[in-house]
Amino acid sequence: MFFAIIIWLITLVSVVLTVGKYWWLPELASEHGVALDRQFMLTLVVTGIIFVLAQVALGYLVVRYKDRPGRTADYSHGNDKLEVVWTLATAVVFFALVIPGQSIWASLHLIPPTEDVVRIEVTGQQFSWNIRYPGADGKFGQLKPELTDDSGGNALGLDPDDPASSDDLVVPVMAVPVNRNIELMLRSKDVTHAFFVRELRIKQDAVPGMTIPLRFKPTKIGHYEVACAELCGLGHHKMRSTIQILSDEDYASWLKDQAEE
Amino acid sequence: MGEAVQAHSVHEAPAGFIRKYIFSYDHKVIGIQYYMLALFSVFLGMTLSVLVRLNLAWPGTEVPILGTIFPEGAPDGVMTPEFYLSMLTMHGTIMVFFVLTTAPQSGFGNYFLPIQIGADDMAFPTLNMLSFWVTFLSLVVMVAAIFVQGGAPISGWTAYPPLSALGEIAGPGLGTGQSLWILSVAIFCIASLLGAINFIVTTIDMRAEGMSMMRLPLTCWAWFVTAILALLAFGVLLAAGVLLLMDRHAGTSFFIPGGLVVSDKLIDHKGGSPLLWQHLFWFFGHPEVYIAILPGMGAASHILSTFCRKPIFGYKAMVYALMGIGFCSFLVWGHHMFMSGMSPYTAIVFSLTTTAVAVPSAIKTFNWLGTLWGARIQFTTAMLWALGFVSLFVTGGISGLFLNQPAVDVYLHDTYFVVAHFHMIMGVAAIFGIFGGTYYWFPKMFGRMLNETWGKIHFWITFVGVYAIFMPMHFLGFAGHPRRYAELTSFEFLEPLAAVQKYISMFAFTTIAAQFIFLAIFFWALFRGKKADINPWKATTIEWSVPTPPPHDNFGGEFPVVHRGPYEYSVPGAAEDFVPQTAPDVATAKS
């Protein structure tokens, strides 16, 4: 009985703490996040039901079938029909949950960017983020690693001989316009980092030697924290930046202010 | 099969102390050596987790002894972020390799596989001795990494390059410490390969007369499948480790791409791929999860059947599920890499294969519940651990249904949700399997009984404790708390979560303290425990029909003949409620 009571209590407390949403996903600020949060909730409900059923059943069985005087155990080696039923039932439930959710992933990664996409380059380094805007010409200038000079103010190794690089803007914080398709081009100078913004429901590794696109559409004006989510060394925990979601006008003036500084 | 057994008898009972207890060929001694190595390692790993939890909950705490031992990593006894990361790395590494891989498979497997199948030893006793001593060497090298200049590596147990490939320029601990770490892991791979071959050949070749594959105890099936996984997985990790060592010391660039600038210095490497390491590592790493948990499943099945006084429900389904999990475990490694930058198309394939592996896992659970149905449950301490195993296996398993979906994983990847998930399933559930096995088999291994009352106290504190520790970590994950953060002060969103970290640490310390109860009853029983009978649990399998502790060749020269399946409990018409596998006749069967 004791075992059952403890296991039911653990189950109850777990359910209460989950349903109460005391620690929860932050407010959503991106378009794909709606479907992502819905899939998250659906998964939580399905796994929650399995969790509760399994723990309650376990508790019930140990109470119901504990050793009592006069009790004999059934002599049974199982039931093939039951095996088939619960195997199929599990497979159906699991795949029915997982397969439809793939469309969210597909919408994020498998659909080519639109013409009007706002492209911003993000380069991680131990332990900061470099955000690069292409400037008025809309073109990113060439980068040469050998020109990199952190203390000299050329963190990315921008090639001054490339005309496209003259108006490139490199800043430590990011701003993007609301309700526009954004594509971040993720890079890293040194080791693997990961670009993570909770409210936008985006996370993607920035891998040295690769340029990885990360697309989203911000839907809510606000100011959010950017964290590194891949262990990158002793300062991993303080590799912070911020992202502002701005109206079109504010975004334009932000870009202008940054360029002037 | 009888012939193979006779043809094998190779070694006489040893005479000297060294041959008997140190460089022993005897699978039983080697099993105990492995177990003791794991016992040492688990307390070491736990000590490291105390430091990790201390730093998370009460950063800046002065621990004077740390300052004495590690003047670099913890000046004045206060842990630095890099010291935190190196403790974290070593905690994970030691627990995964030297505890979870070692105790349930090499420890219990070595001791009980030959006895349960009716063999006098493993197929290759010398190889067996070698595999233990190579494992020991690997542990020595691993522990040495903590004390070298610069300390232990800070790159986590996954050691992703380029961080792990570049040397000290990328951070402290990434010089000598990292090299020793890789070397130790490579040595461990060799030991595991030797062990795996031995387990596979023994299971196939050394079974006693009448012990068909479908009469094997589920423990043997679990050890057999695990050995196959180890054979296929550790070879790949060994190769990866050698390549990484070459990148560090031979100037190759397998994992280091061109144009890297680290600490404002251009790195002279080109052409490598950081993702290559991740593919190789997780090709090992995911089967490794099952290497840790399958023997626990075997032990839990074995114990459940014994104390339900009932045949295991769906024996064949259990065997096929083990095979299914083993097979699928090699098709799912990419689910660790959804955010890695690999092709997003691949993610969908890995997502579906990962969903497939959940099905045989569910089959196991259903069959455990089916075994309880209609049972006559005896609440021994071993049984409590097995029941706890089932509960934790479910809890740790279903959170996998979040992480196998790339879209949901976008949010949860590399957060505390993942920490909660893998601790529940491959950490805690596997440890519960080990404890279950310990309370169950201790009488046979050491000839004395563990104290049941204190064992139950140990169980209850641990069971409630692990839920109290790891359940809240799921919520930290919901709140987006990234893992492997040494300090929680740089982000606004982490501030309200600090209270949860404190609470988790308090439960962690309580649960860890309770493990000293285990240590006390373990060593007390070793010398002062009640003498054990041949068959204290009235169980059916062959280890319970040989003397306690078993003689050098296990059977005193007379090899057993097996007449039936492993779990014949409560057979109608039998004299007692269990019929040993070796009893010739059901009706008159006696222990």
C-alpha cells in the first residue's frame, strides 16, 4: 500500500506542478511558434496521460496483487493477442503524434526563403555574438579570416578592399522588423555555439566552417535575450546578446543610428 | 552444446593470492572486480555532482579543501566557471563509462552469465582478465586528467570539436586534461570490445545441455544484446577518439575546418568537419544509452518474475523487444543533432526511426505490468528497486516523445529538459537496475544477506529523492534554462529559476547522503551479514542451484542439464511454487 501511495503522490504532485504552469515557456513572439507551442501542448497531454495511467496502474497492481495468506499467483506465460494489440496501439498513438508535427519543422527549414527576406549574418565567438547588416547596398562584404583583429575593431575580418564591405554594419546586438521574414546566416569563428531565443522559439547551432540559415517571422514588438545553447568554453554562461523586434519605422531609424555611431 | 563446454575446461583453481584475487581468470572474481571499480567510480562521480550542485545553488561558496587540492580551479576554495565545467565533464564521463557501462554489464554479467547458462567460465578467461585490467588502466588515466596542469577538460562528456580539438588556446583543461580524457576513452573502448566478444561467444557457445536460446533468463538475453551493441558501437568511438587525438597531436584536420580564429589567432588547420565528430560520437552515443539500460531491463524482469512468483509475461515478446531496441538503437543517433546544422531532411528520418524505438520500449513496460497482474507480490528490497525501475523507465522514457520531434526539440534541445530526460532514463533507471541486482544477487556473490530493513530505507529516500531532483528539471527546461551554465547571473530570465536550482540541490544532497546508508550496509553485510542459503529467494534460475558462494568451476565438475524455461513459478501441481530450470521433474521438484 505504501508503495502505491508514494507513487500516486509523486504522480499527483508532478501533474499539479505541470498544470499550474509555475515554470513555463515565455510569451510567444514568432509566427511558427504558434504551431510549435500547439505541438508541445499536444505532446504534453499525450505523454501526461501515459505517465498518469502507467503510474496509477503500477500502484494499483502492487496493492491488488500483494502477497496475502492463501493467495496463489496465476500461472500464465502471457497472451499473444494482447501483445499484438498493445504493440499496434502504441505504434499508432506515437506515430499519430509525431508525423503531423513534422510539418512545423518542414515549414521552418524546407521552404526556400521569400524574395523580400531580411538577411542578417550572425557570427558567434568565445563569448559574444557579432551581428552584421549588409548596409544600403544589400550586399555583405567579403570576409578574410587572416584579417581578423578583435582589438583593432575588425572582429569578423572584413576585407576593406571589397567595395561591398564599406557600408557593412557589425554590432553586438540585433534588431529586426516585426512581421517580416527574417533569415539569419549563422556562422562561428572558433568553436560551435548555438543561437537561442526563447520567445521566438528558435535555436540553431552556429558551426565553424558552415553557414547555416535560420528563418523566422517575429510577430510581437519587444526586447528579448539571446543565449548560447551549445557548450563553447568557460564563458558559455555569459555569452549573451539581445534582439529587439521593432516596427518598420523604428527598425529603419535603429539601422540609421547604428550606422552613424 | 555439451561438447563445447567439455572442450573448454582450461584453467585449474588458482593457488596464490595474486592469481586468485588480482590477476584472476575466474569470471566471478572479475565480475566482483568490475563491480568494485564501478562502486568506487559512482561515489567519485557523485562527489563531483555535489560540487556541481553546490556551485549552481550557492555560487561563491568557500570550500577550503578545494582550494588546497585545486589552487588553480578553486582559488581560496571558490569554484571558477572552468572548474565547474571540468567537474561537470568528469561527472558525466565517469558515470557513463565507469558506472553505467561497467556495473550492470561487466559486473553482474561477468559473474552471472556463465552460471545462468551452465558454463564453468567465460569463453576466453584470459581475455576477460585483460578487459578488466584495461578498464582499470582507463580509469587511472581518466582520474589523472583531473590532476594535471590546467585540470580536467571543460568540453563536456560529448567533447565536441573544435572546442576539444584546439588545445589550451580554446580554454583551460583543453590541453593535457583533454588529451588524457580522449586517451582514457579510447582505452575504455578497447576494454569494452574485448568484453563484448567474450560475452557474445560465451552466450552462443557455452550453454549447458538443454539451455536453448529461448530458455535463457532475460538477464542473459539483455547481456547478449548489450554485448552486440557494445561490439558495434565502441569500435566507432575508438576510431573517433584516435582521429581526435591525431587532430590534436599529429596536425591532421578531421574535425577542424579552415579559417578558424581563436582568441584572435588564426588556426593552421583546414578541411575538417565538426559534424563528423558528432555523427561518429552519437553513432556510439545512442546505442550507449541502451548499453546502460538493457542490463537493467534484464535484471528488473528477472527480479519481477521472482517476487511476483509468476512466469514473466510474454517472454518471447520481451526477447523480441530487446532485439528490436538493439537494432533500432543504431538508426537513431541523428536525433541528438537536429540543431547541429545537418540536413533538415535527415532530421525527419531520424525523428521517425526514434519514434519506432519507443514501441519496443513500451512493449517492455506493458509486459512488466502484465507480470504484476495476477501475481503474489513479495516486497523484498530487490523487488522495490525493480518496481522503482519500471516507474522511472516510464517517466524517463516518455519525455523522449518531446525530444524525438525536431520542431519541439528546437525549444527543448540543450535545456534542462534534456538533463532531466537522460538522468531519469539512463542515469537513475539504470542505477535502480544496478541496485535491484545488488540486493538480489549479493547473497550469491558474497554468501551473506544484505539488511532488508535498511535496504528499504535506502530505497525510499532514493526513490522519492530522484523524483524530487529530476522532475523539476523538466520545468526548468520548459522555462528555457540552457544546460551547462556555470553561473546563472548573466541572464534576466534565469533569475526566477535560481530558487528551483537551490531546491534541487537540497534534494540532491539528501539523496546523495542516503547512498552512504547503502555503503554501510554493503560493507557491514560483507563481513557480518547473515549467512545466505543456496536459494534465499526460492528462485528458478541456475545461479540459485549452485553452492553459495559458487566453487571455482561453478558446478563442482557436474554440469547442469536444463529442462525448462527460466521463470517457472507457481506451476500447478508442483511441490513448491517454483521449479528450478535444472529440476528433471515438475511434480516432485524440490530446491
